[in-house]
Amino acid sequence: MSWQPTNLPYAHDLESPAVLKALIKAHKALGQLQGLAKSIPRQDILINSLIFQEAKDSSEIENIVTTHDELYKSTLEIDKNVSPETKEVRNYVAALKRGFDLVRKHHLLTCNHILEIQEILEENNAGFRRLPGTTLKNDRTGEVVFTPPQDADTILALMQNLERFINDSEMSDLDPIVKMAVIHFQFESIHPFYDGNGRTGRIINILYLVLQDLMDLPILYLSRYIIQNKSAYYQHLQNVREKDDWEGWLLYMIQGVENTAWHIQKKVTQIKSAMAELKNVLRQNYKFYSQDLLNHLFNHPYTRIEYVQEALMLKSRQTAASYLNHLAADGVLIKREGRPNYYINPYLINALAQ
């Protein structure tokens, strides 16, 4: 019988000298990101700006590929024929936001919450696996590399144990970043769902950092790092199962946290700079400038007249249209003709693309 997950905590001394040394750098990067994020007054701008990046990257790991243009256009609800890939990425955004709401409200991350997240992702309520037959295969060769638990009762018991490990601090005194890596390994090894395990697991990573107060906002996204180091990700997971190489896995994930924290700091700085630049343009040149208008343009890379009318609480649609058309005529926004017209904020698009 190949290796199988057992109840947490595992009886290992996981925090080796190399792991402890790596943790110092990761916590420093996280702390600086936390402070920088607080400097943006409307934090929903950060969530909405960055969440699509994570959703796109996380879905790409599962070979679900779309473009930023398709994604942003889909938020305008002007085209009912959204591609299946774009729809799946939109589901990821919704699942992550729902998970964040649940964690903030309950200060817990339970099996029921995880089930709800996966249900939003996959648009079904299949729940935990009840039928045998699931295997994990090498994408290139088709070779079975791991067979997760097959028995429904075993899967449920392991998930209940994982729930306790996530929420009960007395079960383990591991550093929370190490604990996040253990939780991710365990979840992916249980592989409790028929579909959506990878994306659900990456959402759990983010939510656990929020739960542990290492992040106020769900903006520490590891998917980009995993894409850049995809073969290493799967190899490290497998090395724990086959060689008990916890140190390699933990160092990989801790490096991912540090790498991603610095990357997101750069993104937040770029967004702040773009907001300041557009604010200056609007204040100097347009009598209709307002902070609400600026916030709206950074909450939504693509917008339309009705959305601006609602955001600014304007009585007239015509007034909202005149604002947007004026900005587009001056090259501040980019206007795309259609039914309806829509408008692109190039300041935000450029900041996200860097």
C-alpha cells in the first residue's frame, strides 16, 4: 500500500534550522506588505484589483486559460456568451470572496466553509468524494503518481481532523506559515473532492493567513509562484509522500510566501502611484472630480455608464455619460464602442500589467 495521509499533527520536528531561518525573511516580507496595504484607504480597491490576478493564475495551473480583457469584460455583463474558461475564473473570484467573508465573520475555517467554497468554484454540490477511483496522474506521461484515500468515511474523518488542526491552536505550536504549508499538503493529499481540489487548496492558503492575522486582506496569492515553479511544486509534494522530505516542501512554500509578499508589495505600490497620478489629472482638469469617481475607476478596470451613475449616485444617466465621454475624449480613459459602450482605466491596467 502506498503512503496515505494520517491524522494531524504528524510526529515530526518540522522546524529545522533552515526552516527557521527562512521564516524570518518570510515574516518580514509579510509584515511590510501588511503595513503597505493599510496605507490604501479603500481596501476593497486592493481586493478587487488583485483578486482577478490570483483567479487567473490559480486557474491557469489547472490549464483553465483566459485573458484579462475577457475577464474584465465579463464583469460588465454585456455579453451573455462568456467562455467556459472565463466563467470558471469568475467562479474562483466569487469563491475566494465568499471564503474571506466567512473567515471574517466566524473567525474559523470549517469543513462546511470549505464545502461551500468548492461548491461555488465548481457550481455543483457533489460534496466530499464518496466513490472510489480517483488517482493523481503525471500530466505528461499519464502515470499514476499518487492514489489518495478512497473510502468515504476515511475522507470525512481526515477532513474533520484537518478542520480541528486549522482552528485549534492547542493541537500544534508550529509557526503559522509552516502550519499553512502542512495544511496545504494534507488537503491536497486527502484530495477530498472530485474536482477543484487544487484551486480550493490555494484559497485555503490565503484564508489561513487571514485567520492567523498575518494578513488583513486576502491578497497574498501563491498561484503565480506555483506557476513559475510548477514542476517543483508537484515534486516537493511527492517527495514528502515518498521520502518524508518535509524540509524541502516547507522551504519551497516559505520561499513562496516571501517571494509573493515582495511581488504584491510592488503591485500595491504601483496601484497607489497610479491612483495618485489619475487623482492629480482629475483634480487639475475636471470640475466633476470626486474621490468616489476615482475609487470607482480603481475598483473596476472596465466600467460603463450605469455603473458610474450608481457609484456617484447621479440622478441622470446623461451626466454619467458626459463625465466618461469627456475623459475618453481627452485620452484619460479608453472608450470601447458597443452595446453598451464601456470605458477602460489605463492607469490601473498598466499598473497591474507591470
